[in-house]
Amino acid sequence: MNNSPLSVLPLLADGDFHSGERLGEALGVSRAAVWKHLQKLSDLGLTVESVRGKGYRLAGGLELLDALLIRQGLSEAAVVCVEALDVFEQLASTNVAAADYSLGSSSRGYVCLAEHQLRGRGRRGRQWVSPYGCNIYLSIAWQFEGAAQLEGLSLAVGAVIAQTLKQLGVAEVQLKWPNDILLNGKKLGGVLLEMSGDPSDICKVVVGVGLNVRMPENMHIDQPWVALSQQLPNVSRNHLASKLIDDLLEMLSDFSTKSFRAYRDCWQSFDAYKGCPVRVSSGQRILEGVAEGVSDNGALCLRVDGVIQQVHGGEVSLRPMYAS
Ligand code: BTN
């Protein structure tokens, strides 16, 4: 017997109609319990169609994440870098799960993904809207020796993701400093790095990546957003996850020796605001100038009254001047 509303999803993933009776039999629950499960799915942002005489279906079906498929899609080099890879159906936040995982080695990371996050974390204390079964919520935990090595890491993550997406056919992908991933000027994804441990010794970094793949239209999000399905309607989330993990692990293995300098040109090739007038605010402080790319340590270079000023990360927000 399976009492979780999520248990019905693998049965509906094919997008075909299934009768309530059959679903109940498969799950070992009554038809009334099936109906209750289906009602609860709408809370997850899923729309189940019900047609008399045919049963229930998830229009368009659902490609569920599959840890085995994702592993099989990794390169040999990446497989060696993975200590463990988990796919969770539902949890608070993949970043929290990755932070809780205790890594045994400094050359291998812990990778986890989730179908649904209850308390997805965004930058600057925001919530990351994380409905079930349609996007990528990915975290990788990796160990570094000393936080000084980490300068520019979050930008390198953005650059790698943009490069991966470009290789998959998303030619128009762009980056907004420090690491927002944009498509047609709207937010496609975001990166949240969280660090724990001793900044002067062994510290652990969790690289969190959220990417809108098939975000339902009715989601309430407090900024203009876009989903990858607009450019790649048939993209497989499992394939996408493998590619992202592959490329991120390669970068994480190399970052201590290469530093952000090796990823700077790549980041700048995706810069959405290069040469644009922008306003940068950090708390009460507001700086206006022209965006001139990024420095070797990942700071934003801003030309103010003819002089280049460097703006470092943290709780900084950047807006084009023509926006409110
Ligand atoms: C941003 O605000 O731009 C960063 C969003 C980062 C969201 C991802 S989803 C996977 C990982 N787990 C979280 O709770 N947050 C990150």
C-alpha cells in the first residue's frame, strides 16, 4: 500500500489515461484514496485531467529524474569525481541535503537532485520556486583547501552552465553578474553557493543550481522568468542533468589550480550588460556607471566618471538603468 500522493506520478508519467480503479489496484489503495492523491497533485503545480469513462492523465506526461540514467550519461572523468549521486522525490532544499552530506575525499563530490523542493533557497534570502517534476534543482558539494581559493567560483559556475546550455543549442543564453542565467532578458536559472567549515582550512562548498525547464505557466514568481522548453521543447531533464554535472565537476576539479582567470573570457562572452549603463545597489549604497565586464577575481568592473571601480559580490543587485 502506498499512501503518498507522489506515488501515483510514476503511473501517470506516460501521459496516457489510467482509470481510477487501475491506479488504485497498482498502489494497493481505494479509488477514493487515488482521487485524494490526485487532488493533492495540484498543490505541486501539476494538472491532472479527468475524463469520464477514460480516467485520469497528466497531459504531456512527465519525465521523472532517474539517478541511474543520469549516472550513465556522465563521462568517465566525471564518474570518478562522484562520491554519491542521489535523486530525491521531495525535500526542503538540495543545498541543505548537500551541506548535510559528509564528504570523505577532497577530489570527489556529492551530487543530489530533487523533483520538488519545499523550501528552495534563492540568492539574497529569496525563495526559489520549485514545483514538482518539471525543472532542475541540483546541488554539488565539493571540498576546497581554504576559502581564498574560491574567489570567482560562483561566476565560473555560471559560465560553465551558460556554456553547457549553448552546446545544447541555446544560442541566446546570457549571464547577468554575478551569476543569473538569462534567456531573452528573463531569468532562466540561478546559482547559489553556500560555504561551511573553516575558511582558513578545509571548507565545503555547496554549488546549487536551479534551472527552469518546463515551469508551469501559472507559477507565481516575483521576477520575469523563462523556461528552457521555449528553446528546446523536447529537452530531456536527465540528459541535461548529466551534461551539467559533467561540466560542473570538471570545473570544480580544476578550479583550485586554474582559478577564475581561466573562466573569465567564457563568462564575458555571455555578459548580458557589457557596455550598458547599470545601477548597482548594495544595502543603502548605490553606484551608477557603465558595466565593463569582470576582473580576474570575479568582481564587476564599473566605469564611473571615466574611472573603473570594482564591485565585489555579496548582497549586491544590478539593474539596467532603463529599468525601474
Ligand atoms: C538565485 O536566486 O538566483 C539562485 C537560485 C538557486 C536555486 C537552486 S535550486 C537547487 C539549489 N537548492 C536550493 O535550495 N537552491 C539552489
